[in-house]
Amino acid sequence: MEKVAIVGCGSYMDRGYGCPGEWRCLKAAALGEGQITEPSQVTAFVRCECPGRTLVPNVGMAMKLSEIKPDMIYLSTCLANAKPGCPYTEAKDMAKILEDKTGIKVVLGTHDYH
């Protein structure tokens, strides 16, 4: 079973922009739906908090505390496809930074649920 970490948009979760929180991402991971192509174990769920400066250290700390290195990191659908988009960075740029710092492949999006 693949081990995954998920990064969600804290702003979307907190402010009711169509993402009530992590339940859709967790469902996609459990069932292997959407961009998560096989049933997976979620080893970390990290919220990106504006302006995103703490994202990389928080992902690193989540991996350290869980003592499980994920095989893949997913930027949640609410983060990767945000409308309006993040005013601080593009999701693809965030993914590149995470990949460069962790050495783990980052996928944009988790699910296709509406």
C-alpha cells in the first residue's frame, strides 16, 4: 500500500470555499480515486497556512513525527485548483519547492468530487 502525505489549503478549509476539510481527500486516498490511483495510507495531512512560508518545515515535521516517509505528496484539489487562486504562489511552484526539499514526487490534486 502506498503511503501518502496530503497538503490542504487552510484558507479554503476555514472559510467555507467549497472544501469542508480533509474528508474528500481522505476518501480518495482510502478508495484510490481521483489522482490517487490506488488505495493508500495517509501518513500526514498538513494545512498550508498563508502565506505558505512554513509549509516545507511543517511537511518535514509531519514526516519526522509520524516516523513514516511518504511515497508521494499530494497537494489537495482545493489547493491545486483554487478559485480564486492563492495570492502568494502557484500550486506548481509550491510542488516544485516541496519536491526539491523532500526528494518526494508531488502530485497536483487529490480527487474529482464536486
